[in-house]
Amino acid sequence: MSGHPAPTPTAPPPRLWPPQLWVGPVGLETNLLLAPIAGYCDLAFRMICREWGGLGLACTDLLSPQGLLRGTATSLDLAKTNSFDKPIGMQLYGADPEIMAQGARWAVEHGATVIDINMGCPVDKVTKKDGGSKLLTDLSRAVSVAKRVREELDRCPLSRDQWRERLGAAILKDGLPERVPVPLTCKIRLCWSTSDYESGQACSPHLARMLADVGVVAVTVHGRTTEDKFQGTVRHAGIARVVESVAGRIPIIGNGDVREPEDAVAMIAKTGCSGVMIGRGALSTPWIFRDAWSLQTRGTVDPAPTDSVKIEIVRRYFTLMLEQRDERYAMYQINRRISWFAKRLGFNPDGTRSGVKRLKEAIRNAKTPAEVHSILDGYLAGGYRCEMEPAELSEE
């Protein structure tokens, strides 16, 4: 019942391209990152993505520094990690420099490999507290937050033994002092207002340079404005402007609309960015990092997992949630996550899909973990595949 898809290991090809992505002193195994998606990047999901390979750095969900410092159950759960979940970025949101600095120190003391400041979240409950992308409307405040966090990180450098515990497959640069601070990164959007972007007044190129000036070692740019939220298409030209503006001082990581391996390669080609952060595209395709890395390094993509393997991904995620949280929370999560997992299920040669709608409905109506496992077993046995529906009708 608890088996999970274990991809067949293959010898890595000689690495000729792309060049290694360095986040300050940390060299990542690949140039692909899992975005900190609010409500979705729990430890269980990060482990699933890591098991498939190709992931250079994963980030926690957005973390409230106040919650971390108070020790609230929700914040502590969102920050939960383990020895397999390395290297790990912990992303903080807020606008008070001192509170953010103390939250960063907490994160360092609890296993962070990288600290990231969220300057890109467009959600009202974050921006109304002056955090997230609201910082794009006050660049001096944004920079003061980053500067204060950088100062605090410099006060709590890690020993080599501490670094070994949190690098995973990443490496530390040669020739560094005995104690090395954790690097600081930021995630931003192009600007707040779409009209500002369209008139050539996006703040992101200027902000990226200012952040580099105060010790930020990499910036991720989501290629939309705050007003765009997640509508429309990613603006590659906007990310390219940021890449051009920093002139190689720090790596710029592109983000937005990466749903297929080819999208990651196109992001790099169109923007000149050094790496790609993938968010929503990973929720239905946790093997996308494996495929995007393979496409970059070998020029090919392995065959997609079969439906039976995809079902075992769902089962693996559910089992991990039961182990890491409790039954009630695991049931809640599988109920809301099945729509994402099912997006890649059930496709037939004629373009229709079989049984996916029934599978999702059954999972949502399940009352116990045993029922969830029984439903997954039923789908594998063909019991949910008697109905056929057009592919577009089963998407949500």
C-alpha cells in the first residue's frame, strides 16, 4: 500500500552546460529551483520532487517571522525540514527590518541553507501588511529590510560541520574562511503597476542592483506585475531587462509559466537568466525538474511516468503527510491536492480522458486513509476508467 515510484537511477552525463549556479558560496547541483508556493510547498511535496531528481534548491512555504519567533504551530510546521530535504531555502515575508532579521536568525538556527525575502507575493493578506510585492512600491524600505537581514546573517556564520549538514548535493566554494554566513536571496516581481511596466518604468532592474549592493547574492524575478497576479502570460522581456541591468554581478533566476521542460529552456534562452524557479508547473508534474535538467544537459527528455506510477506518486504524498502530520490534516490535503495530481492522469490516444473525474470525486468524498488507498487501488485496477470525458472538461 505504501510503495512509491522509485525512478531507475542512471549515470549522470558529463556536465558541459549549463555552468554551475552559485548562490553566493553555495553551488547548486542544478539550476532548477522549486518555488515557495503558499499552501503547497510542504515537506512531503518537496520530498516527492527531490526523489525524482533534477532539483537544485527547494524552498519552504512562505514563513512569518513573527510566527517563527512565537513558535506558533502553523509556522513551525511550514518550516519543518529533514536531512533529505537539503539544500533548503527558507522564505520570510514582512516589512519590519528588525523582525525580519530575527526571523532570519531563527531560520539559520533551524537548518536553512539559504534565506530568501519575499518581495513578490501579490496576495492581499500579505500586501496589506506591507509585505510581499508591496515592497516594490517603497524601494528604500525593501532595501533596508534586505540590508538588516544581511547584517544579521553575517553575525551568525556557520562552521564547516554545520554546512555539511545542510548542503545535500550542493557544494561550498573552495578557499572560504572557516565560518561562512548563510546567503541571502530575494524574490521580486517586475513592478506593482502594469501601466508602469508597459511605459518602461518597471522598478525591478533598479531594485535588483540595489539589492546586490547590500549583499543579496541572487534575485528571482517572476515575470508579471502585482496587478497581473497570475493572469496573462509571463513577460520574458521584463526578466531580460533585470538580467541586463545587473550585468553579471549576481545571478538572476527566471520564474513564471514553466509547465513543461521546454518552457524552462525557453526561459533561459529568452531572458539570459542563470536558473529557473518552477512553481505551479511542479504541482501536477513533480518530475519536471528531472526532465528540464535532462533537456538542458542531454537534449532529451525521459518518457513520462505511466498512470500507475503517477498514482503511486499520489499515494507516496499521502503516506508522507500521514507520517509528518496527522490523519485529519492528511485527508484535508489529499482532498485539495488531488485536482493538481490528476491533471496528468488518464489521457487516451484519442485525446479523451478516462475516469479522472470519478477518481477526484471519490477522493474528495473519502472519510478515512483506508478509503483513499482503496480508491487509488481501484483506479489502478481500471474500476474508475469506464467513463470517458474530453480532456478540457476534467481540468480545473
